[in-house]
Amino acid sequence: MRQSSYFILFLSLLCTLACGGGHDSKRGGGHETISVSGAFALYPMMIQWSQDFKEKHPNVRFNISAGGAGKGIADALSGMVDIAMVSRDIHPEEYEQGAYLVNVANDAVVATMNANNPLAAKMRDRGLTKQEFIDIFLNGRVHRWDQLKGIEGNYDMHVYVRSDAAGAAETWAKYLGASQEDLLGIGVFGDPGQAQAIMRDPLSIGFSNLNYVYSLKTRKPQPEVQIIPIDQNGNGRVDDDEYFYQNLDSLNQAIGDGRYPSPPARTLGLLFKGKPSNKVLTEFLRYILSSDGQARLPENGYVSLNEEAVKQELTKIK
């Protein structure tokens, strides 16, 4: 995972250096720059879309950085960037400041633990109920693995959460009926940092965006990661119709057909300060919402919008 993280950061630096900079989509030296900031969840996909778009629009340059959904929204609303990548609900005060959202993809947040935990196999079959997640992440009643019903073993539980204003953390907290500020645990910055913390600590538990714990090559969880299934009916085991975590494609199918609960399943979007009117920005959005742009999502670990949703989003940029 560390190598994967370095590769993602390398892509970011490469894009910044090769594609140029700028705070708004304005021309300079015959080129037009689109600046993007925000959610780690959308960062890998934005790199892919920008590369595709540049093939047909070589005069367009991109400056893309990930720093969390909260930072991206603040950057867009202050005029520092053209586009914020967002992975959470938009707050009323953000709409009051001119936030304009276009949804572009679906994905989810999953609970994770270290695959080398002696209890990993047991947890894969048992899962955790929503109330048990609440007892771990919100009220601190569970801070040892053997405090879970039917679990034996003298092991501490190390809970990891996000320290940055993150869509993943807010989505996970929303599933538990709370907000990110209510989550208890060791704060870690960014999706790569959160995933690495889980992989380093055999007694860890946390949550992550899919792209940081599943391998796009194998479509399976990273070797050091065990996905913790949600025991949705609370019967103390993961039934066949509840277990779809073994590979990315089966999980994304469950997200698409509603078998994985929402939240933590969610919609990802791009946020602007006011309705985008710049021609290059609207052309980029139309590409993302086109059949070609949406076709890129499954291969990169995301879920495409359905046809009706695409039509609805396209009306926002007419």
C-alpha cells in the first residue's frame, strides 16, 4: 500500500508539473488551466478523466490535488480552484455561499481491519452490526475485540479515524447517525494514511474508500486488509446475500442494486461556485457524464450513474 500511495502522490506531482497551475480556468500562453482540489475518493478518477480529456483537448492543462472534501469545497467557494471533488453531502451554509453540485459517480466507504489480526477469519464470517459499530466508533463501549459477543482472545482494539475534513469520515459517521466530529479514535490524515495505518497495525479497525483498500489489478482487497462485512439483519453472522466483499466488482454490483446500505454507499460529485459557464469546464463535465466518461468508472473501481441520473445531471449544465 505504501508503494501505491507513493505512486498516487507521484501522479499528483506529475500532473501539477506537466499540466501547469492556475486558480481558475483562464488562458495563458495559449493554454487553458482547470484547477481541482478535494476528496481523495475522486482523486484517482479525476486523474483518469483529465488524461482522457487532454487527448482531444491538448491545449487544456489540469492542476489536481487531493486534500479532503472539506478543503476542496473551501477552495472552490473561495475561488482558489475551479472544481472541488466532493464525497459527502453539501451543507446548507455551503449552498448559501454559492455551492453548485454536479454528481458524477457512485462508490462507498467500507469498514476495515488488518488481515493479520488473529480474529480476521472470524470477523469475516461474523461481521459487525450497526450498533456494534456505534459502540466502537461513537460511544467507546467496545475497545477490546473480546468485548464483542462470541469473540475470544486477549486483544486490544486500535480504532483509526480521519483527522482531516473528509467525506469518508462524514459518510461513515452519517451511517452511524452522527457527524465526523463525534468519531472516536486515532486521527490519521488522508485516505492513503488511513489505509496504511490499518495495514501496519494487526489490531486495527477503521474505514476507507474502496480505491485505497482494493487492488484495481486483482480486484481483491489488498493483502494486509480484511473488509469487515455489515451484519444487516443482526443475526450474528454474515449470510450469503450479505457477503459481496470478496472482490471489487461484486461489491460495486451490491452498491448499484442497493444491497449495500446507503450510507455508507454514496454519490460523488464535482462542486463549483455558481453554475459553471466557462466553455472548457462545461465540455469537461459533458465528457465525464458521456457514455465514454462513465464507462471509465467500473474499470477504475467506481459505480457509474444510471441513465436517468446522467440525464438529470446534464440538465444542470445546459
